[in-house]
Amino acid sequence: MSKYIATRAIRGSNALVTEAEFMLQKALNEKGPDAKVEFPNTAYYLPLTLGMMGLEVETLGQLNDVLEHARKLLHPVPSSRRWTPYLGETLDAGMATLLAAEAIEAIRYVYGLQPEPFPGFQLAGGTAFFGANGSTGEKGLENHLNGPIDDIQLRSWGIQLVDGRMPGFAAIVGAAKSNEVAVKIVRELQKRNILTFLCGNVNGRSIIDQLVEEGVELGYDTYTVPFGRDTLSAIYALGFAVRSALTFGGMKGGQARDILLYNRERVFAFVLALGEVDDLKYAAAAGAINFGFPVIADTVIPEILPTGITKYEHVVSMPFNEIEGNDDFERAERLVQKCIEVRGVKVKIADVPVPVPYGSAFEGEVVRKADMRIEFGGKHSRCFEYLQMVPLDEVVDGKVEIVGPGFEQVASQGSMDLGIVVQVAGRQMQTDFEPVLERQIHYFINGASGIQHIGQRDIAWIRVSNAAAEKGFNLEHFGKILHARFKTDFGAIVDKVQVTIFTVPEKIQEWLAVAREAFDFRNKRLADLTDNKVEEFYSCTLCQSFAPDHVCVVSPERLGLCGAYNWLDCKASFSINPTGPNQPIKLGKLIDPIKGYWTGTNDYAKVGSHGQVQEVAMYSIMENPMTACGCFECIVMLIPEVNGVMVVSREDTSMTPAGMTFSTLAGIAGGGLQTPGVMGVGKFYLVSPKFISADGGFKRVVWMSSNLKETMAEEFKAVAIREGDPDLIEKIADERSAATVEDLMVFLEEHNHPALVMEAMF
Ligand code: SF4
Ligand code: ZN
């Protein structure tokens, strides 16, 4: 342990706690102890404080307790003659720093100073989603940085964190040697799909400024989140880490040790300090080390070798100019590689031969009309994609053929018709896997920087940006991407992949007809694929890396609660990886067809949940409902007063008739526990005939978030007809018509909702 680091960290933490105390005193005088304190869109109060102290801070006055505790953690700066190890003291100082930093940010919120103002800045994406009509909803200027991550985003990243698509997160503090190096570092991280949090500055200049100046799109959609231009905002990264443990690990506030260990074992994060490290940065770094997150600096600082708190080294110094390499770009690349090594982040990158950066971090990029070179599909042209299984000898692996002209002749911002036909062959391939693989086209193509893909089948819509076209991106690259990714990700079931891209009208028509016939066939097959027609369901334990006792039981009529895995996906996944997270569950003897009990599912539930769950009812919310991890798309919850259930979507931040928002409800639904009356579900389960069928089915839905009603309008209409009540959806309240149980009762009476006369739910 370095005395130098201990000294500086302890000095930094003393200064910060004192500053926080001073700010709090001032705020108490000006705003009073009852002034409300909160971070937006989270149910976890001040998450770090909640996690470490178990304290639910809601008012300024409560911050007194937080700072008192922080002060107790402080130690005097080591004297010049002492030779004892300082690790314990340094770690305590780190924790004190984090508590004080969170308190200061909370006070800044009271004054409207967070998220940090940044005139002219626009966040990429955020909660924007693609509407049912394919609209992309471009957002206006926001003029501020991101601030803390909201719970919705944390949950929607959940599945990527657990399935390894997002291998970890990096907190960058400071500023890079040059703008070019800043961009290179971030691109290297994006390429590996590592979530990157940006904060801090060196002499007033932040990596955020550098990236904004270079026109790098920052925001949730590009895995790069600008917290703030000072070191303090790094606290949001640790708040995110705490919430991962609370959201997915089923831990409760106050379980400090468990939360820290959880992060050390499961959250692959590190801190990259760019530029000079001051006392406060040392202090904050000491805070991160508590979580098992190592710190890598690109300047000369003393190192801290392994002691067990982090997996490998705690602090690593890699002075930028001394890194081997021909130029700064190579040095930046090596620096990122080092970070990954030190934290032991498992990264897999597909080697995709395209002239633009490639990785999941680019999946969410939006190509705006003004930046567009060309589009396929959308308003002015047609684009379809179709994946077909063919015999092995009919495919030439790696062949990419363009039938028709490229887009070079089309005017800038123009459009053209396009058909993408992917033919795959493999001994393990089955026709049932066609839609599973075809759905991947969306993610694979979107991974290229500067390319935007929306939709599927015959309503696909692809945009190529000017920047990508200038770098030489052309039609052939669609084929190259698809070949590379299908071979890398699905190599166990596809041996050969051939891609043909059509731009001539006759050929497009011809293949569109073939594709549509296949789509029809698949639709019928899916409609036919019911729970009573199969011998086995599938387990999914992917989320156990984060929620150790949770299992999804996936049946043809009930997909996983994250919405990402249906029965066919699980079946394909089992073929690809027979020892992986999706195992067939032989149904065995049917015990109860109404509630959905089989000997096989019950036996599996016990084993899969490590004894936490004894039985699981596939079709009931009231009796032994399925457990939830943290990444559910919706929460279904009983509202006893009206004999029905409400369905709250992850995107809905408004108040529900249960008196809680989604975030608060999620705390009750998650954690791998069975809670009768509460269930996390995938949104397509809502339209399944087996949706809580033991409890009365879809007619029990009395309240539903409006964004669900809108985005799934057609599906719900069909359900209403199936249920024999074509106006059913209009009888269901939402946040616009009822925010309390009283309002809800009035609404349901007025609209004559069927649940009011159904038999009692319990
Ligand atoms: Fe997690 Fe269930 Fe989705 Fe599997 S299906 S990834 S266990 S939520
Ligand atoms: Zn999950």
C-alpha cells in the first residue's frame, strides 16, 4: 500500500466531507430541513447511501446523519514516521468520500444544479423508442448532461449485462491527451460494448467537452453516458453499481458488505483516470476500490498491488507517453486493453470486415435525415429481409452477391428498394430456427456505426449515414456483416451462410413473394404452437449471473419476462449450446391443467431456484406465480378493490392506482422471490391466451400504461375480439384516466368493465 496514495486520498476525503457539511448547513438555512431531496427516476433514494447505510434519504435534514457517518469514517493523514499499512484507513476515506459526494449532488438537485447544464447539448436516444408506425421521434435540444442513470435504463440494460453483450462498465474521469485520443478511447470501449460513464476534468477541461467537440453522439443509446464535468459526478457510477446489486441481486439497503462483494464478483467495472490526479480523485478512487473496481491512470502515480479487495491490481499507472506504440491511437488502444486485463473483463468481439467501427454500442445510433446518404424502406421505398434454410450443397459459404446496381448513382438523401436474402445451411439447422436467426439481422446490421436498422420482414427500414458512405460502406458490407456474425454467433447450427442483395425490381418482387409465403407459414406455425402441443418447456437461467435464484420457465405461450427469449429462441439456444442456460424441461405428468402444474416444471423449479421455490404455476398470478429477476418489461399486480390487475410498463414513470410508480413496484416484484399478486412479465405474454388464464385471463386487466395500449394496439384489439368483448380495451383505464384506486373504481363503473362482475380473485 502506498503511503502517498493514502495521504492524498485521506486529505481529499477530509476536504470533501468538510465541504459537504458546509454546503448542507447553508442549504438547511436557506431551504429548511424538510426540503425534498431526490434523484430523478429512481426508487432507490440516494442509491449509494441506501446501499451502504440502509438510509432512505428524502429530506435535507436526513443528510445530517449521512455526513455524520462519513465524518466517523475519516482518519488523520498518516504521519511521516509511521510504517503501518494504510489500506483500511484509505478504504474508509474512500467510502466517506462517496457518501459526501452523493450528499453534495443531492443538495445540488435541490438547487436545480443537477443534471449539469450544458447549453446546446443533446443526449442520444434516452428513452426514445421506435413507435409502432416506425416513427423515430427525434428529440430536441436538452441543454444538460445526463446526471444519474434512471431505473428504467438500468433494467433495460439488465439483459445485456447478464447475457454478456455488455461485458462491463468503465468510468472515465478527467480529460484525454487530445480530442483524438478521447475519441479513440471511447471507440475502443464501444467496440467492446463496454458501457462508458464520463465525468471529471483536468484544469477545467473534460473528456465530455472533447467528445462533444468531435461530434461523438453521447447518451444511453450509444453506451456513453456523460454524468458531469466534475469528479463528484463519478458518484453516479457507483450509485449504478449499488443499484445493480439491489435490482438484480435481490439485496436490500444496508447490506453493505454483500453489495460490495456482489460488485467485486459480478460487475466488471473499472475506473480510467485521464490526466493529472488530484486529492479528490485519489479519494474517489479509494471509494471505487471498495467495490473491487481497479483504477488505471494514464499518468505517473504509485501503484497498489493485489491484496484481495480487487481481483488483480488495485491501482495501475500507465503513463500515456510511455505506452509502446507508433502513435497516440495505438497508445490509446493499448491503454484500453490494459484496463480490460486488469479488471478481467471478458470481452468477445466479432471480427466484422467493414470500414466503420462495429459493436453493440452502435446498435442504438440514430441516423437523422440530414446526415443520411440513402435509405431503404420507410416512406419512399421498400426493403425486406428474409432468412431461408436450404440444403448444404446449395450454399457457398461466404458468398455475397449484389444483383442490380449499388446506391452510388442515387442522389444524396434519396431512397431505393432493397431485398436481403440470407441463405443458411447446417446439419443442426431446423426450419423452426429461421425466424430466430432472421430476427438477429436487426442487431447485426445495427452494430455498424452510421447504419440504422428498424423493423423486420417486409417492413425493414435501413439508413446509411453520409459518414459511413464516405468511409466506403456499400451494399456488399451488409452481406459481410451477416456472414461474419451468423458464423460467429450461431456457428453451432449454421455451417454455411450466403447472402444475396437485390436492387432490381423484378427480382425484388419475385423474392418478396417467396418471403411472404414463408412469413405466412411461420405465422400459422406460431399460432399452432401451443403449450399443450409440446412435450417440453425450456428453462432460462441466464439472469442467474445477476439474480442467483431466479429461473424463467418458458413455454410456447409464455415468453421470458425480459421479452427477449421465447420458446423457439430457447430451443435454438439449446441446440447451439447444449450445456447453456436454456435446458429442456420434460413436462412429465400433468397435475393441474388450469393453473399450469406439471411434475416436470415443479421439479425443475426446485432445482433451478436452489430450493427457494417449491412449485410454480404457469398460468396464475395468485398461486405460486413465477419469480422475477429485474429485467421484466411489465409488472402485473393485483388491485384487490376492483377485482382485477393492473399492467405497468417499464417505460411508464407515472403514478399507478397502487400508489406506487413502476420503480417502487419493481422492488416488490424482483429479486427471485414468489409474491402472490405480483408478477414481472414480458409484454407479449399479455396477449397470450394463457395470460393469467387460471385467474380469469385478459379480462382481469383493469388498468394499463398508455404506451402499451398504443404500441401494441393491434395485438390488443385481436385479444379483445378473442375474449368476446371487442370494446374491452376502451374499458381499461390508464394513467391519464385514473391515478388512484378511487378514480379507477369510477372509471370502471362508468365503462362497465367485465372484471367488476367476475368471480372474486381470492
Ligand atoms: Fe433472464 Fe428470464 Fe430473460 Fe432468461 S428469459 S434472460 S432468465 S429474464
Ligand atoms: Zn433478468
